[in-house]
Amino acid sequence: MSDFTPEQIETVYRVIAGRRDMRHFLRDPLDEALVQRLLHAAHLAPSVGFMQPWRFIRVRDAALRGRIHALVEAERVATARALDTREDEFMRLKVEGIRECGEVLVAALADGRERHVFGRRTMPEMDLASVACAIQNMWLAARAEGIGMGWVSMFDPASLRVLLHMPEDSRPVAVLCLGHVHEFYPRPMLEMERWAQRADLDKLVYTDYWNDCATPEVSA
């Protein structure tokens, strides 16, 4: 039996449904206590083997923020070219708000992860999954606080790692834009821009076996 009220449960689902990948921000700064609450929410995320592989770099220097934006812009252009027939359509999309948002964070994987074997012996990528959980925690907390957040993944990880003086074995995962917004998008922005549509859930849930497989693989 749940120890939350029906209203509290409904609020959780409402926050999940209202979360958006935001690209449009107001320039107002974020209150420091609020930033700390969001970081704490991220730190409460689950992690495989309780390894807590997340690290967050707060980018406070305006010049450094500009250099990060330049890395993202270079990858945006490269991505557009790789999209071939959708290049022009992609270039019209706004994909980040690094220069406008109130706070920029870089979420990263810590170095020294090879010593963590618990839960990662056959699936070493679970450290990345753990960081993704931390990012999602922050995203939902930000939405509940009325703060927009955008996940930017268009950058060369090696270049960003060097730019931020990160250890060689560490890895940047996301540039996170946080800030006040005029309003939240009523639907995901890429859906509103007709870039893609949300898939039907019933086409993504299988029972017992992967439905597209004619014959399930059986180990000898």
C-alpha cells in the first residue's frame, strides 16, 4: 500500500507528463538554494553497485560558456550535413539554449570507473545508465520547481573533456541548460515542429519474446 496520498501520486505523474526538453529560456539567474536542491535531487538517483558515477561541473565563466557553445555549434552543423535530405529542416530547429539560460551544468562520468565491477561485469555501460538516472531526477525536480531544463548532446566528448580540464578517464555526458522560461511547451518541441512523433506504447511492449523474432534464440 502506498504511503503517498492520491493527490501526491497524481502530482508525480503530472510532473512526468509535463517534463519538456527546453531550448527557450529567460536570462534571469537561478536562486542558489534552488540550484542546490536540483543538484541534491540528482545525487539521490539510483546507481549500479551504488557507484555514484555522476559528476557535475557548474559553468560560471561567460567565456567558457561561449567556448562550449562553439563546440555545440560545430557539431550541430556536422549533424545537419549527416542528415542529408533533412539538413535544411534540421538547421531551422533550435537545439540548445546555452547562451540564454540561467545556469549551465555539464554532467559527466567520473574517472576510475573500472574498479566498480558490481553490476557492470557484463554490462559496463551501466555507469552511463546511472548518470542518466541522475539527469532525469534533476529534470523532474526542475519541472516541479517550474524551471526549464534542456539536455544538449551535440558535442565532441573528447574536445569538451579537454576544454573542462577533466581527467583522461572521465567522460562528459550532457550539457544541461537550466533556467526560467516564459512557458513550457504544450508538447515535445520536436513533435510540435513535426520532426518526429511519440511512438505508440503498445508497439513497444512485448510479452515473453521479442515479437519481431520469428524464432526465439535458444542457448545450447
